[in-house]
Amino acid sequence: MDSLGTLGTLRLGLIVAFTLFGLFFSFVSMTGVLRLPDLYSRAHTASQADTLGAGFGLAAVALVIGLEGTGFKTVLLLFFIFVTNPTAAHAITRAAFEEGIVPWTEGDDRR
């Protein structure tokens, strides 16, 4: 560890932190998709928590790789996920609403 230097230690700490945050948000997303009652709630957790989980994971990968060509492509993939994941969740829930799928309400037995 002594050979890393201050910048290397900071970079390693950020990699570990981003990886742990990514795992946490991915776990929250998975739990929400399994536990929430309807399509709308599941799409909400999948579009937010899963985007954050993938984002932190890709940020950790970009830090590991560095500023080379592959690291730049990882950052582009990160921005692509930030745009497309919520957009896809919105399109799915809008299509469900237009098909007449009713959102779950308190006291509803469709759990």
C-alpha cells in the first residue's frame, strides 16, 4: 500500500466506495422489484435505483481502467444508461396505462 501514494490511495478508496454504492443500489432495486405490488411501483424502483447502481458500478470501472480509450467508452456507456433507463421505464408504464392497467391502491387485493 505504501507504493500507491496519496493519489493512488484516494483512487482506490473511490473505487471501493463506488463499487459498494453500486452494489447497495442494485440490491435496493432488486428488492423493490421483488417486493412492490404493481408494475408502476416496480418500474419506479427499477428506473431510479437500478440506474444509480449501474452508474456507480460503471464509475468504478472507469476509475480502474483510467483515462484511456476504454475508460472513455465506459463513461459514454454511463451517460447512455442515465438517459435510456428512465426513458424506457417511462415508455413501459405509459404503455401499461394506455392499455388500462390500473395502479395498485391501498386495500387492493391484487398483490
